[in-house]
Amino acid sequence: MTRRFVQRKLLLAGVGLRNTIIIGWSDKAFELCDMVLKYPALGYKVIGFVKVGAKSAVPFRMKEIDYKGIPILGTMKELSALIKMHAISEVLIGLDPPNENSLPISCVNVILLT
């Protein structure tokens, strides 16, 4: 119990956070980001978003380059390089229903092998 209490306090202070990216540029991705930002004790430090396709699931956000100051880092084609470049240890997937099956199977392999 004491160990978890100390760990939680450290995470709330920003110590031991895990570099994280969110796959998606959609309402679901923004909702996921908001949850992570709301609960810092989860231990995630969101570095950026990775777009799945050229189009945005949220048309009015098409030309935006960040969400709440968190940038779009790149696309799925660059995922492996982005993971290495930013020392990512966690990948969260936030895709809306029309795109949830558009995640290439090779992406899963990249995530698991890195």
C-alpha cells in the first residue's frame, strides 16, 4: 500500500511518466487524450498524435496541427521511426468506429516488436 502511494505521488509530480503517443485524430482520440490529461496518476505523458490517414475524422480539425498543445507527430507510415525518435513506451489507440478497422496489421507488429 505504501509503495503504491509513493508511486502515485511521484507520477502526480511528473516523475516516472511514460512517453505515450495516441494513434488517431478523431473525437475518440481527443476523448482519450482528455482522460489521460485529467488523470496524471495513470502515468502517461502524451507526446503527440499519429494520424491514420490523410483525412481527419473530424473535418473542422483538418488543418489544425495540435490538440491542447499536443502536436501531430506524423502518420502511420512513420510510426516505427516516431516510436524510436521520441522514446515511446506506450501507444494508445483512439479511433472512431469508421476507422477502427483501418489500423494495418503491420502496425500491431511494429508496436509489439519495438
